[in-house]
Amino acid sequence: MDERAFYTEREENKAQKLVCPSCRNEFTASVRWKVCTKRKELPRGAGGEDRVKFAKASSYMVRLDDLVACHKCRKRIELTGQSTILINDNLGDRNADPENFGNR
């Protein structure tokens, strides 16, 4: 069974505050993320090996945008300081703090 059957996928935009390295302008950019939330139940037709994989699976996010343009000088900024993949079991939880997601 394909591991993508264990997740519900959706795209989400999150605002991030960034500082342009060339003009030092602080701005808020919208960054696209693919949010993969673990399903509550195992899909039908799963075998014993699939049950073990499903038990180990957890929700995660993958950043889709690698470059953002500055609003003032229009130079491209590479998002190297932020994580590309964030893992969390509370992605569907509205009470979880999204500002501290992935920070340790």
C-alpha cells in the first residue's frame, strides 16, 4: 500500500516575517506549505506490514516555496534559514500554537 494513503494532503499559505538582506526592509511574505495530516483510521485493505507503517506515521508539513521576492527592491530571497519539513502530531489541533510549530 502506498504511504500517501495514510495522509490527507492540502496546501496552506502561512505568513512569515522576513528581512531583505540587500535593502534591510522588513516585510511579511506568504509562503506555501503542503500539510499532510495523518488519518484517524487505517485505510481498507491494509495488511500487517501496513499496520506497522501506519502506527509509526505522523503528520508533517513540507515547504513548497524556496524563493520569495522583496516587496521594496524586488530581489529574490532564498528561504534557507527555515526548515523544509516540519513534523508534528498536532497539525489538526486548533489549540496548538502555530507560531512555535517546529521550534525547539
